[in-house]
Amino acid sequence: MEIGIIGSGVIGLTSALALVKDGFNVTIVARDLPGDDGSQQWASPWAGAGILPYPESKGHDLQTETFKFYRALAHRDPTSGVQVVDVTEYYDGRNDDSTIWYKRMVPKYRLLPSKNLPANAKIGFKYQSMTVNPAVFLPWIKRLLDKKGVHFIRAEVKSLAEARSILKTPVIINASGLGAFDLAGDDKVIAVRGQTMLVESDSHEMVMFQGSHYTYQIPRMFSGGVILGGVSQPGNSDQDVDPDLRPDILRRMNAISNDRFRSVDLNKHVIADLVGFRPSRKGGYRLEVEDGIIHAYGFNTLGYTYSYGVALKVCELAKSLLAEKRALRSHL
Ligand SMILES: Cc1cc2nc3c(=O)[nH]c(=O)nc-3n(C[C@H](O)[C@H](O)[C@H](O)COP(=O)(O)OP(=O)(O)OC[C@H]3O[C@@H](n4cnc5c(N)ncnc54)[C@H](O)[C@@H]3O)c2cc1C
Ligand SMILES: *[C@@H]1O[C@H](CO)[C@@H](O)[C@H](O)[C@H]1NC(C)=O
Ligand SMILES: *[C@@H]1O[C@H](CO)[C@@H](O)[C@H](O)[C@H]1NC(C)=O
């Protein structure tokens, strides 16, 4: 059976992979494709990206499936750009780990004694997870899909009718992230600006501080550096690097890591500055069928963390949609 997908970000690509594994013939239409790493109109090349579950997020089952997928991939094929790393998380707005639902899912979870916490942190804990280097992973999965016979068509679609005429498939998946920046669509979707920098480092640890500020380091396999962040600016559409954010990120990161980056010179040791826009959605992500379309977008800061779980759900929705269509036809 044939399935069409609008969008070639991490959600569209992993959905395609799950669908071909189930025997579907998949065609993807997208404005931006893996390899177009300079375009800020899509989010996936700009992510850290850590597989980092979040306490107050929905879809624990989706995050659990994703965790299993990337963990297996890191062990099976390191050339995918996926790597197992130690994670340390700190929070200054939580007194205990009762909200950390994933402590039973991740390997090697342990709470840190309070004497080992950075200033102001109320809790800290360690576990194992994975990082994905998008610059390696996106081309890797594209090549895999090419080999499995997935068709890629580069086009920007302006309407559902146009998507149908390009894809010619009975089922269409809308994995368009922010969608078209300038077209009226889902008005709940908003871009949340992020800015990070890739700094020379041999650290293989992922560190995340959340609460009164949002600061992290995410190692990037095969790049010689770590991504330092974070910045979260809803409604800011400036695609240029804000130079004032660089020393601010570095200062926050040093404050939570015992000055790990004290010798970093921002004029010498920054490999790249990154500015990207997360596809956020008021009320959370959308993963449902409406009028014969499977919607899978709005994954905000957690697109990689949800990706393979979303892909499996998309597969399930596609099968029931096709079964419905068949039942309908047999009644005609
Ligand atoms: C700085 C930063 C750091 C991040 N860090 C992490 C992290 O550590 N962990 C994590 O899990 N997530 C992280 N994210 C979030 C993650 O990047 C996104 O949630 C994810 O990439 C969204 O994927 P997507 O496939 O939904 O959308 P996108 O990657 O935006 O892809 C959308 C696709 O749809 C296409 N498209 C859109 N409109 C049309 C149209 N009209 N016609 C044709 N094609 C269209 C685009 O061209 C593209 O191919 C981060 C994001 C940023 C910006
Ligand atoms: C898959 O679909 C494409 C385009 O619709 C078609 O050209 C191709 O022959 C199909 N492949 C298989 C194996 O059915
Ligand atoms: C697909 O999703 C986008 C949001 O990414 C939305 O703006 C658009 O209207 C949707 N397209 C269709 C055909 O439903």
C-alpha cells in the first residue's frame, strides 16, 4: 500500500522508516531535505540533540519506544551518529524526584548527594541516555530510506489538494513541523527560537539544568565538540546569531559544571553558532487523524525524544485508516 508524507524532518523520516519496515511503499514530499543544513525553515538540523525525556511531558509511551530505538541503534551502528552517553540533570524547582517518571525506564539511574550539586540546585541525578548528531543522523537515515525504496520529492505544498496531486497516495501524513512560515494553517503552532554554540571539547557527558534557567551541554559525536545552550525565545523570529547570548550561555554553563569551560575563548574555540526554531504548539503536539489526514507535528523541544514512538503510532493510525477505507469501499 502507498503512503505519502509531507515533511522530511526527524518525524517524517522516522515515520517513513517504521512504515517501510511494515511493508508500505512511502513517498515523501518536503521543502527541506537532509543535506540542506543551512536552512532555518526546519528544526531538525539545529537540535542538540539529546534523547532527554521531560518530567511534565505527555506521551510517556512514545518517549519509552524512542528510547529503546536509539539505544539499540547506538549499539548496532555508531555510524548513524547516535551515541550512548552519561546524563546529569539538575533542577532548582523540585524538592525530590517524584515527578521523574523516567527514572524506572533509563539505565543506571541514581540520585546525587546534595553536597555534589551546583549552587541553587535542589535535586540532581544521573543516568544513561543517547545523543544524536543531526548532521550525521539525518543523511544516514535518508540513505537508509533511499536503499529501502522511499521516494523523495522536493516541493513546497500550499494546500492539501496540492499534496494529494503530488503524492497520489490514499493516506497522507502531515509531519511538517512549523509548516509553511507564511501560510495560514494551524494557528496554535508557534516558533520558539533557540541559539546554541558548538564548542571544542572532548567531554562525552550530557548535562542539563532546568528551573529558573535552562542550560545544557550535549556532546556531538564525530564533531570534536559539545553543543552549549540553551535559549528559549517564543515569538522571536531573528535568524541571526545574537552575540550577547554567547557569553551568557558560557557563564551559565560554567556555573553548573564547576568551571569546566573556563579556558574557552569565544573568539577561538567556537566551531559554529546555531540558531533554530522549534515547532511548538499551544496545547501540545498533535498526533491524530482528521478528515483522512494523519497529523504528527508540534513536538517543540522534544522532537527527537518523541520521534520513533511517534513513528510507530503513525504506522498504527495508517493501518486503521486504510482498513476503514477498504471497509467503506466494500460497502459501495
Ligand atoms: C536549538 C534547538 C535544540 C533542540 N534540541 C533538542 C534536543 O536536544 N532533543 C530533542 O528531542 N529535540 C530538540 N530540539 C527539537 C527538535 O529539533 C524538533 O522538535 C524536531 O526537529 C521537529 O521535527 P519535525 O520533523 O517535526 O520538524 P522539522 O524538522 O521542522 O521538519 C519539517 C519538515 O516539513 C517540511 N515542510 C514544512 N512545511 C512544508 C510545506 N508546506 N510543504 C512541504 N514541506 C514542508 C520541511 O521542509 C521539513 O522537511 C531542538 C530544537 C532546537 C531549535
Ligand atoms: C511505489 O510507488 C511508486 C510511486 O507511486 C511506484 O512508482 C512504485 O512502482 C511503487 N513500488 C512498489 C514496490 O510498489
Ligand atoms: C499540516 O500541519 C501544519 C502545521 O505544521 C498546518 O499549518 C497545516 O495546515 C497542516 N496541513 C494540512 C493539509 O492539514
